[in-house]
Amino acid sequence: MEVTSMRFVRQAHASLTNPGLQHALGRLQAKFVSARADAIAELDDFEATRRAATAVRARVIAGLDEWLERFEAAVRANGGEVHWAVDAQAAQRELVAIARRHGVRKVAKSKSMATEECAINEALAAAGIDVIETDLGEYILQLANERPSHIVAPVVHKNKEEVADLFADRHQRARQTDIAALCREAREMLRPQFLSADMGLSGANFLVAETGSALIVTNEGNGRLVTTLPRVHVVLVGIEKVVPTLEDAALLLRLLPRSATGQSITNYVSVLTGPRRSGDPDGPEHFHVILVDNGRSRLLGDELEPMLRCIRCGACMNHCPVYQAIGGHPYGWVYPGPMGSVLTPSLVGLADTLDLPNASTLCGACSVVCPVSIPLPDLLRTLRTRQWQQRLRSRRERLALTLWAFVAHHPRLYRFATAVLARVLRVFGGRRGLIRWLPLGRGWLQGRDLPAPQSRTFLELYRKQQSP
Amino acid sequence: MRVGLFVTCLVNLMRPRIGEAALRLLAAAGVEVQVPEEQSCCGQPNYNGGDLNAARMLARKLLRDFDDCDYIVVPSGSCASTIRTHYPQLFTDTADHNSIASLATRTRELTEFLVDVAGFDTPPGRFDGSVTYHDSCSGLRELGIQHQPRTLLTRLPGARLVEMAQAEQCCGFGGAFAVKYGELSTHIADAKCRDIAATGADAISAGDLGCLLNIEGRLRRRGDHKTQVLHIAELLAGAEATWK
């Protein structure tokens, strides 16, 4: 998957000047923020639940290798197979090999960010295998040849009119504008695909180590069809998604939909455990799990390790003033918002994502809502520190901060320099006391005035007051 | 009780009358205050920029400047939180950790100190009109400051507190963020300005000058020259600066 994070500023500008997108983002905020608040209020004790959930995830991550081996053993005992993929290319190879082995010509997918991360659709297409997205949002994106802009609501950046145009064009049918009619049309197009697919490909919200199960939460029911109708079911999932027991998964389920969409529970919660056994009325003949590392294990034992607790609810982005302003695409890879600004540099590298850790006000709204207490602002600061240590920041920024620290460390110099600066800024402020232009001041001044200072510093005035 | 006022670099440079107001409030609360003249910056720009060595250097300096104070009072939630929340993280496993941790526990944001420590609830100022209050992020989420400024505002003669929608939403300042991502920062500030305008309040107040410069700068550029933008200390002490 191409990384365009280095074009963040330009991409953000495109979002800020797109009225349709701005309207859609406004609705997202209004809907998800209040829905989450209401759903969280239903819990007797959110903080206690969150502490317990955090502890479960932290325990798994601390012993990740062991939990994964337990999971693998349980899957094998159920008659399934486990494949380990060190990176995206390995995941693609494993999946194509499985498809070839089972003579698969068509793959039906349910929504999965891990498959986005591994560019699975492109790899399947290159191998001559048809792939069809069956989550409504992902289906729309596949038709439009676009990327998800949100990890839970992938098509949040598009409005109904755009979908109507898209369907009319791609389906060659009369244009529908009613949402129910559009959904019906998508369903009519998708039904035959479930029935004719040889392989169902899903992600997983959790992997349960004790039972060898993949647990997925969905609202549309497509996930259940994808995982039970085709003869082969493949779960492609990041290694960090494992939890010890079904009980642990149940605990996390109290928080995941509430944090994500404000639902007490999703319409479907599927626990998928191995291939069909004799006597089972349905289910796949073959069950495979591809465990994808793709850089995750590098975070183990690192300051950024808490990021591996993430359960991909999207609450951080729903509450982020930056995400709310620009949506997901400017972040330039698979994962947007605060979690993406930590995960993307961690997985694809600091040097290709320079803006991401810095394009945050560190307001902390994300860490307040995170159901597994990931200290996102601290992790963003950690990444900034690494940028600094690796000399990845602009010379101007390095110079400004170094100079500032030097001045602030020398009281007489500090008092002198600030006194001069106050007078200079006062002059730029003019009669109204508002600065509209300054050398190097464009970043601030392009959209704002700068209220001018009083022309004497506090320390000057205070000294004068003490010795009149 | 020895109380030191750390005015912050932004107040020192951009709006000294906030420091003056803080001194008047502390005097009204019956607290004797010292103002170490060697003080400068807490190092937050360097800390948030990832330049931790410089941040540590300025933290040690602040420790020297205020070491003999029982309390360090700061008219800024984000600077207070840099000292209280983040300094200890900077000095984990170092010889300075204990003295830094002690400095951290003695640091209070201004309204927090007035209400929680000094038990002060009779602000000497007066403001005839309605005021809306913006919760600055670090003060709110890292220090839990929310009721203290409101307690004081509701006791300010003449003033009427009107809450804006999303008072807890970030104004888009974010320090260097406001300069590096000016367009984005302005867009976020715009949402704050709309929420402020919707209250029809005569004044918008907050506990952090950074947010206030951002909000005032955007309000003025939008053509609003009427809404007063005042630091909570200025409001509570009376906005008139007397030092010349």
C-alpha cells in the first residue's frame, strides 16, 4: 500500500476546501461523539471496565508469543491451519498459495483493515483471482476505486448523492436516491457473489487463544455469509488481536461497539471456530488463519508497545479535532487519526511520515476516550523525540527550539531579548494592536491576526514596580 | 506559606497584565507572593518538540528558581501541567527525580490554587456582562481543572456565566502546531469561534494565554472586534492594568 503521508499538508488542504467532505465530517462528529457518550453512560462503571480491558490487553501483549502459540495449537486441534506472515508480501503469498491450493477463482471479503494494510485485493487481482468487497462501505469504495477514510465507517467521506451516481454508473441501472433503495440494490448485486465465491476472506476483531476462534463484529450480516458460505474461510489478522479467553473477549465487547458506533452491541457477533465438523449444518470445509506481523513485533518491549493494545474502535479519530477537520485520507496510509499517527510511523517508518506525529494539538481527547487507555499524546511525543534524535526535523525548527532554550536558560539574555521582541511586536501591531504581517509569520497570520503585546514585559514592569 | 508566581514566557512577553492580575488575586487571597526574577520558560516548546535535553535543562533551571517555594502558582494550565505531569516523566531514573517530583507536587494552576488551596472565593474585580469559558486542554484533561474557574466566575460581581457548546473541545492552538499547520489550526479555531458567537457572550475567557491569542486572533480576523477576550485572571482581578 502506497504511503502518501509526506503530502499531509497538501492533502489536508484539499480536505479543508472540500465542502461535501466538510459536511460529511460534521455529521460524523455529531453522530458518533454523542452516541458514544450515551452508550458509555449505560455502563455501571466505565473506568473500572476500561481498567479491566486495559489489563487484559496489556497482559496479552506482554506475553504475545505465548498466547499466539496457544492460539495456533487450538486452531490446529480444531482442524484449521495457521500461517505466519512476517510482512505484507508474505501475507499476500500465503493467501494466494491457499487460494491456488483450493482452486479458488472468486473471493468474497468482509471488512478488514489488515487486508487493506497488506494490499490483498491488488495481490489477488494480480494472481487472476476475482475479489469482491461485501461490506456496503467497502463495496462502494471498491466500485469507486478509493481507499477507506475511517477504520469503522470506511466511506464516511462520501455522501448519498455520490453513491447514487456511482451505483447508476457501475450497475447500469436507473439512478436511486433513497437510502433504502440503494441498500437493496447493493444487496441484489452482492447476494449472488456470496453464493458463487470459493473463498471467504475476513479479518478478526479478536482471536481467542483458548478456543482457537476468530471473533468478528458486524452490522450488516455480510461477515456471517462470507465466513460460512464459501468452502474456504481465511482469517487475515494482525498478531496483536489475540486475547486469552472468551470471557476476555466478552469484556472487550462491552467496550468495542460502544466506543466505535455507540451501540451496546453490534447486530452480529460471530465466533468462528475451525472448519465445519461432521454434523454441522453449515460452515467452510477449510479454515485458515494468516497471522500478520508487518512491523508489529518491533513495538514489543518498546516505549510504543501500548499501541499494540489498540482494538481498532475508532473513538480516538471520532474525537480528534484534526481528524474531524480533515477526515482520514490526508494521513496517507491505512490508519488515520491519532492511532494512525502513532501506528503509521511505527509500521512504515519515521522518515516517510514526518508530519503525522506533529499534526496534533496534543489536546488529549483521544486518550480520554480510548477504551484500552493508550496514552496517545505521550506516544506522539515519543515519536517526535525520535524524529529529533534522528535529525529528521527541519533546520529552521531545530534552530528555533535550540535558540529558544539557550535564551531561556540565560536570565539576563532572556529579559533583554523578550524586552526587545515585545517592543518590535508592538510596532507591528499598529494602532489597533493587531499584527497582520510579520516576517516568517505566515503560518499563524494567514488565517488569524496576532494580538500585539503591551510593549513592556512582565519582568520589566515588575522590576520597575519593586524599585520605583 | 511561600508562594512563587511563575508568570510563563507567553504572559511575560505578550500580556504582562495577566501576571499583574494574578498578583492582585493572590494578594486578595491573603497570600504572600514572590516573583523570582530569574524565571523564564518551563521548556514546554522543547518538550513537545521532542528536544528533551533542552526541556530537562529548563526544568532544572525552574527547579533552582523556585526551589524554596511551598507552592508554585502558574496562570496557565498547560505550563502548570508541563511541570506537574511531564517533568517527573523527564527525570525517571535520574538523580534529580526526587526534587523534580517534589516540585511537581507543589505546582498549581492559578484558579486551582485559589479555590483548592487558598479557599478563596471573593474575586475583587467586576465585569458587567456575560462570560463564556473555554476549557483549555492540558488544564482540563491533565490537571482536572473545570469547576475552579467556574466557581470563581459565578462569584464575580456583575458577571453571568453562559456555557458554550463543546467548551471542552480544543481551540486548535497546540503551540507550534498553530504555526506549522496554520490552515488546519485556523479551521479548528473557527469552530470554537462559532460556538463562542452562538452564546452571544460579551467576553470569552480561558486559563491559557496561548488559546486566547488563537481565539482572539481568529475572532478579529473574522471581523468580530466586539467580543472581549480575557484571561481568567484579568476578569477576576479587574481587567485594568495599573503598571506602566
